[in-house]
Amino acid sequence: MAIDWEEFLDPYIQTVGELKIKFRGIRKQFRKQKRHSPIEFVTGRVKPVESIKEKMLLRSIDEEHLAQDMQDIAGIRIMVQFVDDVDEVLELLRQRKDMQVVQERDYIHNMKSSGYRSYHVIVEYPVDTIDGQKRVLAEIQIRTLAMNFWATIEHSLNYKYHGDFPEEIKQRLEITAKIAYQLDEEMRQIRDDIKEAQILFDVEKRKLNDGVGNSDDTDEFYR
């Protein structure tokens, strides 16, 4: 029996929407308390049907086990400023009662041979539907801005070369991966100064925005 993709993906769409709202809410709570937020910004997506089908073929996943065996149909990406913020986000995820962490993959301390760095967390999230509660798997990727820049470029090149990079491109990706790593390390050294400056900046910006609008919402356009 063929999958009704719209019906199948609806809980995943709901999951991504709810998780984005919750994680953005965490960021807003930190800022209201004039504290550094480990979450810089949040994005999310549901994997397109064609991409799901391609991965099913690649990984030999049948329709019956799709929901269990493909863990990244619902995807959330949490961007952080500093490598140390990753651990803070992880603690927030592990302590939550509205989702359960079922798997973690640390590609920050165990960088892939390609140079890819990120921390992946698979969570089981309960979605309430008119037919009852459904538990959905979602992948949460936690990255610094430098990690995300490198990964986005590598992902784009992967579409062009289908993973078979020319030697020159491969070498340049290795070099830029090291540069991204060095950037994260340098930013870590001045983390406290940056955090203090940003809090001061946010306080002044809030004064300017008083009575004009919600600075937390408009700020998303600038970050």
C-alpha cells in the first residue's frame, strides 16, 4: 500500500513548528533576564518527499519501518555563538520533560574525515492530534555559526559533485574546516568580553524599542 505522504508528514510538520516555537521561547527568556542565551537562532525543516525516497533506496529502508529507521525527517538546527554553548543547549534538552533524548552523536569532538563538525541529538517528541498522541522522532543539530557556514558550503558542493570531490576542492575544504575550527577557538578565548558587550548592547536597544514594538521579534531579521 503506497504511503499517503501528506498524512504521513503532518505530524512531522507539527513537530518542527512546535519545537521552533519552544526553542525560540527559551532564547527570549534568557534575553529578558539579561542573560547570555546559548541559543543564537533556530531553523527547521521537514525533509522533502523526494529526499525521503532517495534515502530509503540508499539505506534500504522499507515503508513499514520508515518512521523508526529514518530519524531526520523532522529536522531542527540550533545555532550557537560559542562551542561552550553547545553543552548548555545539551543540558537544556536533557532536562526537558516534553521530549526524550534517545540518541546523541558528537561530531564536534569526533570530527568527520570531511571536516564536518556538529552535535546531533535525536529526540522523541509527542504530538497531539485529533486521533490521539503520536510520538515522532526528530533530529536536532547544534552548531556554531562557523560550523554551519562550512557545512552549508560543503553540502552545496556535495550536490554538484555527488560526494566525489576533485582533489583541489577536497584539500580546500580540509583547509577551511581547520580555519573554522580556529575561529571557534579564538572566539572562545574572548567569550566573556563578547557576552558582556552583547548584554549591554541589548539593554540599550531595548530602551530604544520601548513603545515601538517587540525588539525580540524584529531582532530575528538581524541575526
